[in-house]
Amino acid sequence: MKNKKLLIYSSASLLLAAAALWGALLLYAGQTTVPRGVTIGGLPIGGMETSQVTSLLNQEKQALLQQPILLVSKEPALSIKATWARSGIRITSTELLQALARLQEGNVWEKAKYRYSFQTSWEPELHFDDSVLKKTLNEDWETRQFGAMKNAERVIKPGDQIGYIPEVQALRINWDQLGNALLQRAPRLFRTKPDNQPVQIGLPLEMASPPVTVASLKAQGVDRRVSQFTTRLTGSSGRLHNVDASAKVIDGMLLAPGEVFDYGEVIRKAESKYGFCEAPVIIQGRLVPGVGGGICQVSGTLYGAVIRAGLEIVERRNHSKPVGYLPKGQDATFSTGYINFKFKNNTNGYLLISAKAGNGAMTVKLFGNLPSNIYYTVRSQTVKVLNPGVRYISNPALPAGLRQTLKQGTPGYIVETYRIKWTDGQPGKEELLSRDTYPSQPSLIAVHTAATDPGAGAGQQPGPNIIEDGVKP
């Protein structure tokens, strides 16, 4: 009986002890305060509620960030007043706050274990955001203080030799070095007695180059003139203006390897920037009054230079009638929304276009990296002449059987154009570039009654009114 009572007492004691331990564990794990002895940046926060810690840290951070600093340079002599906040320094306590949040996660045992082993000494995290300081020490400020940088330029010298005007360097802030210097000197301890003197930090400067340098220009591979082509330039003042406007847009244009030239874009820019004047355009093989006449002389001259540089033609069509400034088969017309001229820079270097209109000539030169032992020639041949045919119209005032020629017809042509590649003075296989058809234009003859006249209705049928060599009728 005595042993039985002892067993009961012992069991009860163990249960009470276990309950007490469990209760203590619950109380320990359920605490919502920071574990005792914890500091951050030397600031004691043990025993505080998490919400109090957040508020206190914000106050301490603001106090630190308002301390003055001085950015200094000896050569040239500069002194820039700021604060840690205005220099772009930020202070965060993300790691500590995440650790405090974890104190409330998991089961009782996990909470107690994590609280017991909680790290006691923490450091705030420092960050540098250069966009803050760059609002003041921006590009304009650097230019005023240290001078302007200037891009290198490529120039075409007499004899079409490639030359360069070197870039101009200038001092600029090394932002990586400045960021490292600020982070190294920024305060990491809270509640430190502020110094009356601002912290001096050297402003790191270096000679900087502009985006375009002689080296970057040379790397583009524009080494020499690879082709040129000239056409005779005549016409009214309006036509000459239109040619010059289009030439100005492509002059100096640089095509990257693989880039496609689009003449439609050129015309849009020329019309927007310079406008087009009245000059004859082509509709259905006939010259008629319009706006923009002459723009195809630029595309045609450019085409002549392009095919003689061995470049790839993406899109090109001949005019509906031969033009006087180019051999048949070597022209390139344009019609907004219908016909375009495109070619691809299929070389491994950049391609520079030079286009000049004046003194009775339209000249295009291409500069690139075609080897000097390679060049191209072009030849065109008429393979068929198309008879003009006849078109009759009625004129009841004419006596029956009498004919009146109103317009003499012109023949049409089918023309093939070939390109030959020459290497070390030896010709290669001919390449067929195009097979072009220039439709014939019928003679226009008036008769008493066209419907009963033999051959009435013969000749070319009207087509859509596509405007070539211009932009408006």
C-alpha cells in the first residue's frame, strides 16, 4: 500500500513538473518581444516589441542619413556639400526584420529553439543608389565643370580616302568608385555622437570617351570606296529640288551588316523635311504634270552603285517607260504603296552612302570593306523589241476613210541585265540581275468611226494609275 502511494505521488510530481516545463516552454516560445541581448549597429533592442523596433530603427536611420558629407576634388578643385541621404546611401534592416518574423513561425518547439539560438549582434545593410546623386551631378553639370566630350567623325577626303577627326575626351565621375567610397565611409553604428565636421570623401574622376571613337568607327569596316555611279542631271528647278531633297536624306546613311535599305522611308523623310515641288511624273508610261518628279533618279543612281558593289537586291522594278538618264534595264522606279527599292548590306562590315546632286550630275558613292582585288561590271542587252500597235478613237468630223495621227507610238523592250564579278583582273560567271519589260505605247489615230474601222481597239489596254517617279499627280 505504501509503495502504491509512493508511485502515485511520484507520477503526480512528474506530471506536474512536465506541465510546468511545458507551460514555461509555451511562455518562452510565445513571446512577441526581441530576445534579450540583441543589438543592431550597437543599438540595444532586446525586450522590445517588433513594431517598436521598426519605428526606432526608422528614426535612427533618418538621423544617420542627415549627417553632412563633403565630396572633394583637388584637380580640378571642387567641393560639393551633401548628406548621406542626398548622396544616394540607403540603410535597411531587412535581415534582422526577417529573422524577427521567423520567431513567430513553426510549432512550439521550433519557436523555442530558434529564439534560444537567435543571433545577438546585427549590422544594418548599406546600399548606394547613384540615380539620387545623378539628379544633381548630371551630364549637364559634368559638362559645365569638366568640359564637353565630342564624338569622333569619319570624313571623306579628296580622292575618296577615308579619314578621321579624333574624339574629344573629358573628365567624368567614376560612379563605381564613388559608390564604393561612400559605402566604405557610411556610418554603421546607431546613436553615435555626430561630428561637427562633415565626412570628406574624394570625388573619383577619370578621363572618359564619348560613345563614338576613332576605334569604334574603324571597327565598322568602312575602309575604302567600293563603287560609284553618276547620272546626268537635268530638268526644271522643281525636279532638281526633288532630286536634291532625296539625295540629302541618303547622304551619310550608314547600313549595318544585314540591314535592308528602304527607299520608301527615304521618300517619307525627304517629303517631311524638305517637301517636294511640281515636276513631271510617269503614269501608264506617259509623262504628266505631278509632284515629286525626279525622285527616281536618286533611286536609279543608287541602284547603279549598289549592283556594282555586289550587294543583294531585295526589291526593284524598272519604269513603265525608259528614262533618259540610265541605260534600259538599269533603272529603279518608285511608287508610294506599290513599288519600292530595297537592297541588303550582305557584307560583314558597315556600308556608308555618299549622295550628291549638283553641277549637272547625280553621284552616289558607296564605302565599305570589299577587297580591293574584287570589282563588278554590269551590262544590259535588249532581247526583244515590242511593236507599239495602234489605238483608234472616233472623230465624226473626219471624212470616212481619212485617218489623223494624234500621237506616234513608241516601241517597247525586253531587256536582260547581267553582273560580272572580277577577281584579280579575271571575270567570273555572269549573274542575271533582271529581265525587264518596258511596255510599248500605241500610236493614237483618229478615224470617222472607230468601231467600224479595221484594227479599231488594237494597242495597249489602260492599267491602274500608278504614279512613278513622283508622289502626287
